[in-house]
Amino acid sequence: MNDLSAFPITQKWPATHPDRLQLYSLPTPNGVKVSIMLEETGLPYEPHLVSFSTQDQMSPEFLSLSPNNKIPAILDPDGPGGKPLALFESGAILLYLADKTGQLIPQDAAGRYETIQWLMFQMGGIGPMFGQLGFFNKFAGKDYEDKRPRDRYVEESKRLLGVLDGRLAGRRWIMGDDYTIADIATFPWVRNLIGFYEAGELVQIGNFPQVTRVLESFVARPAVARGLNIPARS
Ligand SMILES: N[C@@H](CCC(=O)N[C@@H](CS)C(=O)NCC(=O)O)C(=O)O
């Protein structure tokens, strides 16, 4: 029996299956990266909903594991050395799960670093820039009269889409024939930009045919379709 009681997060979100990896998340573009990864790998896990409407991410129990008050976070009862491992930051979690399962990352050193490079491109570029564009186009920032902040993020998002489009030309996925954690990190954000953020026209998404082609292949994967709705919203 795995004892996770030393982790305060389990007081607010008790583990029904303490032998399984515990996921604390919400189906947002960062959250679904991890649920999609878990669905793709087949690793047994137990999802817990962290609701923003009740500010769960600010609770002391959540902050004890994820001090940056952001989802997703995990608690693996069977971490390195057989000891529990707690992790936050979606990029770190994807990398950890790829190493743990030996899946969705090339095993050769050069391919591994190239995949990490594109993972970092998403973490440092696509995620933050698309997120700002969402704020200025769909949320509170849309009411600002001065459109220069919005336009700055539109231009930067277009530039990033251009880089991604160039990379995908002649490739099935970001790493060629291999579907990897770089795709799992990137395409939930592209989907969100066009869908939830309603910014497809603004960034002229039609100018990036490789990106839209791969997005279609991504959302057609059964594990992606499942992961996009995990944890189920109440
Ligand atoms: N760099 C972090 C970003 C995570 C992030 O921004 N999560 C958002 C949801 S997509 C969040 O938890 N927001 C809650 C808040 O800011 O209070 C990661 O990739 O894990």
C-alpha cells in the first residue's frame, strides 16, 4: 500500500487509488498536455479536478505541491527509486512521463535533445504568447481601447506560427515520423488559439497550412479526444 499522507494535497483531494499516479488539473491547454500524455502512454492514473471557479489553485493544499498556483501538477507514488515524486510545470511533467515510460521521446541522444528543444519552444514561446493574445482578444484585455498590446501579441503569434509551419513542412509531426511530447505540448495551444480564444482570423491561420494539417491529425487521435476532457468538469 502506497502511503501518500505526507503530501498535504491528498487531504483536499484524497487518493482512492494511492498506487496510481495522481493528476491535479483542469482541461485547459496546459492541463490537457498531461492528461493526453497519460492517455497516450496507458499509465494508470487518478485525475482530480482543480476548479478555478472555487479558486482551488490558491488553496494551501494545492500550493503545497504547486507553489506557483498553476495546474497541471502530479504526484507519482512510484517515482525514482520507488519513492513518491511530486512535480509541477507541464514541460517537466511531460519529460518525466516520457522518461518513465520510454515513450513519446526518441531514445537516441540527438533526437531527445531536438525534441526537448521544440518542447521549450512551446513552453517559452507559443504558450505565453498565445495566452497573452487570448487575454487581449477574448478576456478582460479586449475592452482596452488601445489595441497596440493586442497587436503586439498577434504579430508575435503569427511569427511563431510561421516558425512552426516551416518546421512541419515535409514532416508528419514536429519530429518527423515520430509523434512526441513536443506535439502534445504544442497542439492543444494551437487548438485553443483558433477555438476558445477565437483568434484564427486575427492570426490568419489559413497562412499556416502545415500547422492546420497537423492539428487535424492531432485531434483525430483517440487518446487526444479522451485527454481533452480530463479531469471532467463538474
Ligand atoms: N508554465 C506552466 C503554466 C501553467 C498555467 O499557466 N496554468 C494555468 C491554466 S492553463 C493556471 O493554472 N492558471 C491558474 C492561475 O493563474 O491562477 C505550465 O506549463 O505548467
